[in-house]
Amino acid sequence: MLFQKTHDMPTADTALPGRDQPVRTDEVHYVSGRPLKGPHPEGFETAVFGMGCFWGVERVFWQLPGVWVTSAGYAGGFTPNPTYEEVCSGRTGHAEVVQVVFNPKEISYGELLKTFWENHDPTQGMRQGGDVGTQYRSAIFTLDDDQRAEAEASRDAYQSALTAAGQGTITTEIVPAGPYWFAEDYHQGYLAKNPGGYCGIGGTGVTCPIGVGVMADSGA
């Protein structure tokens, strides 16, 4: 039963219990060599996004100028220090996410949101393309009120563009960030370690008139 996929979110009472100790992960980023867990330079900020399989998502963000370091992880659920297998079971409540540490003097949160919308389809509910399950849901985990307001405004603008194009309703979850759990070492910088590995990044082909849009394919 542990590995059975489900579209139903668990509750705090039904979620897997997890563990006290974190899973083994990388100490530094495979590409940049910067520490995954910090310390990070003073004044830098953090964003957390769920866009389906985190392998391709992490590469999209680590390539952006102004991004200091990225990591693959889990957020939005109940199970402490979850394993990948547990998250894939649908019994932790977590989504696969990427944590982005960035220099706001070089790249804004709004520009990160643009990258978020442009590189996946936010209308698919508990899946992303062929990746099915609660862990693949579209999500923005906000760190403060300003991030939440900006995320909601960008969602509304993008929904207007989708509606005008005759496409679906955004299902993206926008909620305050809870604990972030680093994924196992083999997930970190996955597409740098495995250049021919699965990416899973795509989009709807709709562009938002104010510059928040989605490309048909990121080229990954």
C-alpha cells in the first residue's frame, strides 16, 4: 500500500509518521558548489515552487541570473523528513518542490513567478503531464505577505489570459510555506548529474499580456 498512488490528500492523522532524522542529501550544489543549506549572503531571499517533477524544474531555476542556489525538496504536507518513496505514495501530503535562493537586486520575485508560469501547465490538478499524483500538483509556497499578494496577482493575470484563449482554470495552490524538507542526494542537481535524464517540463502555449505567460516548451 505504501507505493499506491492517489489523488486524495491525507490528513495529519492519516499521513505517514516520518522520522526525526533528515534523509541524506548533498552538502553543496552539484553545479555551483554553493551550500544547499546555507549560510547564504545577507539580503538574499527564498522562494518555493511546485511544478511537477522537480528534476527539470530545478534546472530551469538554477540557470537564471541572480539565482544563488537551488535545491530539490518536499513541502506542503505533514510527514517530517519524508523519503522519495513515501512522497510518491501520496501518503505524506507533500509536493515535489524546488527551493530558490536569489539576490533580489539581480532578479525579482515577480521574475521568478514569470518563470513559474512559463514552464508548466497550472491547470491540471493532481498531476503534471504524464506524472500523476498529489506530489505533482502546481503550488506556490509563500514566505511572507508580499510574496502571497504578488503570487495571487500573477495568478489572476494569467487566468485572464487562459480564459481569453479558451483554456482551463488554474488549480495552483498558493499557501504559506511550512517546513521545507531537502530531498535525497541523488535528486539534487539531477539533470546535471544525469544529462539525458527525464525532464518533464512543458507549458500551455498561452502568453499573458502583462508578461506573465507560459511557453509551449522550455527546450528541456
